[in-house]
Amino acid sequence: MSRLRTAGLSVIAVVLVLVSWPDAQGTTPASPLTIITREGRRPVPTTLLNGQEFIALDELASLFQLMVREDALVGGITVTYKGRTIVASADQAMASVNGRVVTLPAPVARVGRRLFVPIDFIPRALAPIYDSPIDLRRASRLLIVGTIRVARVVVHIDAAGPPTRATIEVTPALLVSPAFDAGRVLVRIEADALDAAPPPAAAGLIDQIRAGDQTTTVAIALNARAGTPRVSTTTSTESTRVSIEIPLAAQSQDTNATPVAPQATPPPAVPVPGEPVPPLLGGRTAKLQTMVIDAGHGGDDAGVRGRKGTLEKQITLDVARRLKALVETRLGVRVVMTRDDDRSVSPDERDAIANNSKADLFLSVHVNGAPAASVKGAEVYYLRLDRAGEEARRSAAATELVLPALGGATRPMDVIPWDLAQASHVVASSRFASMLEEELEKHAPMGPRPLQQAPMRVLSGANMPAALVEIAYLTDLEQEQGVQSADFQAGIAQAIYDAIVRFRTYLEASPTP
Ligand SMILES: [Zn+2]
């Protein structure tokens, strides 16, 4: 219960107390807030009142589809969202959020006809009742709504040199593509938005650093004396680090040099100690760019049914969604779901979705069932080929069809019989399956045969490494209860995520076909 007033006689007084500021205008902060959603971004005006930053309630109402009502009975304003309610006090720096009291830096304020709340109202009062995550990042002036990949970017100049050395730290670890063009190093970051720290001032051979959050690119403009930069990228579980080393141009050692013509010979390579120096253009070759997460069953096909009525199709979707969020936000890998609601999808359709999205990895999520009620634990499967499949695997390189192309030329094209598409990926699939087994073991009980091969329809048509996980036995009473818990699901998602990280490393270490 809140301490907000509810009683009769004080009502009029309370409404009058809605703070009226003497200047009745407020001042505008140096920069607006920028709201970022899946749909895009736009500035959101705020107002400074007595040194506090406020946002107009009508603005919030249209951004977040809120109903706002001045409420004399409760002495403040009532904000409603999908049946959930915030009551913000007019005379006290607090609000009641679905009955729970939260503090605010200031009460609701009135400027002219408009009502304003402190911007902390957004994380403290609105976020707890809102459907999507809301993240207010004060330092970077960003208001992030929804599950969006926002990359924190910090640029350092480590040595003015020459050679000038700089690093770009990107958190979390995301794909980056460095390029060198027209005297600038451009590092594109595969994120929806950048949360960029103010860049350091020019130094050494660097004239200017800009972190353009419109384009999710960091641009480093080089001095005319700079030679061809060397760029290397390293990725840890927490972050991606881009190291840039800029030498002096070979033919212009003097400081009064005029802009240098393109060089016939590149300057001598000065590798960054301890780090491999890949070619500048293209950067790290990302071999895991897209993955498909297949939530088993759906629609009319409920899958295994637990004794207390838990349906496999619901658990598989829950786990698939958790995994998708992890993989997208932490790895920057694009995730395609074969279904994201309760609908039936045939095995062929699931494979078609995977093959058409050019996915690099396919994972099917299931929950097992057994006639014996005591069988429990997780199991991992990859495809067992029958004899035709084994032949297809051996001759995978030979199944090439030469098609006539424009101008009388021919062009080779892979023809893989649909149901044997998996054949050429069985080795990589078995590696992925082992990694899954090893990681799952750390988080969940394992089944009687934790890793096995089986002729599974949904795996056979996938033209990419593919595996299937049965996360538990729904026919075991204890596991039926377990699979519904957020803890268990989060553990499974984490285990699968860890296996995907390992598999990505495996892919990148293996030679390109
Ligand atoms: Zn199943």
C-alpha cells in the first residue's frame, strides 16, 4: 500500500500543489535523449526544471502507448498500461507502481498546461510494468526499448607514435568489419545502435575519431603523413577488440610532407605484438553469421505430453526464445526461428527455412518422452546416414551439375538431393553435437545415451551443420516440473550458447572449402 493520499478534503489542496515553476518554461538540456527501438531512433525532448531533467507526460504517453489521467482522488496522476497502473504523487517524490512504492528525484511538475515527470520515472516506474525491456543510459543519452543489440564502444589512443596505436573496444563481443578507404579507417559494428563514449582527441597520425551511432561505424580519419594502417581483431567472451596501428607513410618521413600519392610498395609490416595481423579489408571472416533455432512441434502437434499436462511444444518454444536472445545479443549472430508462436511446421518446411536463410548452423530443440516414467536427462542427436546417405557423403564433391549460363558459358552448381542435404555436413554436425553434450553436462542431468546418431527427418534436409537436443524427459515427474522453471531453461540456454561459441571457434579454425 502506498502513502499516497486518498481522502476527501485534501484533494483540492493536492491538485493545487502540482508544482508550478516560476519561469514556467524550463530550459533545454545540451542534447536530447535519443530513443532507440526496433523501428528506429528519434530524439525525445526533455526539459530542465531546477536542475532536474524532466520529460513531458504527453510525450511518454505517445511513445509508450500509455493512458494518463490527472486524478484528484489520489492526488496526482494515474498512468495506465495494459491494465497495469502507476500513480505518481503531486506532492511527494514517489510513485506507486502496481501497488509498490518507488522513489523519484522529484514529484510530478506542471509547466503551463503540460505535466512533467523526472526522467527517472522511466526506469523506476514505467520499466517495471512495461512489456519490453527499457534501459535508460544517462551517460550516452540513450533510451533503449526492446531487445536491441547496443554496442558499447570505447576508443583509446594507446601511443601517439609514430606508429600511432589505437584500440576500439566493443562490448559485448560482436562482429566488426574494418575497412580502409579515402584516408580513413572505418570499423562497422554489427549492432542496432552504438553507445559510444566521447572519443579521444586527435593524436599522432590520427586527425579525428568519430563514432557515428547513426551508422554504427567508427571512423578514424588519418593524417596525410599516415601510411597504410594495419588492423587486427580479437574476440573474447566479453568483448571484441580492434587494434589499429598506423605507420608513417614510407616516402614521407619529414613532418612538412604534402599529401602522399598512392604508394607503389606498401610500408614494411609492423605487426602488433602477440596478435595475428589479418588482411585489412574484410577483417575477421565470420563463418557463423546466421543460425536457425528450431522449436520442436507446435500447433496441432503438441509433442510429448507430461503427466501433469505440460506440453513439449510450449517448452521447446520457451527455450528457443531464451537461446535466440542470448545468441543475438551476446554473439551478434543472426537468429532465424522456424516458428515463434504456436503453429505447426512440417520437417521439410523447417529445413526449407534453414536452407533459404543460408544459415550456418541448425539446432532443433525438443523434450523427450519414454514409456518408463523414471528415464530422465538430456540427450543430443545428429544424423545417422543410411547407405544412400553414406554414398552421398563420399561423393559430395562429385555431385555437381554443370548448367548452361548466359553467353554460352557453363556454371557449376551443387545439386544435393533434398533429403540428403545433411550428408556433407555430418562431420561438423558430430563436432557440434559433442560440444553440446559436454556443455549440457555442466548444467543438467544427462540421459542414458547422452550422444547418439539417429535418422531424424528434420536433420536430414538441413544443408548445414545440424543437431537436435532433447533437453529432458517430460515423462519423468520431477523433470516435468523442472523444465518449466526459469532456472532450468536458463541453464539449458546457457549450455547451448556455450557450445555455439565453441563451434564458432571450430568453424573459424577450419579451412574454407
Ligand atoms: Zn519432440
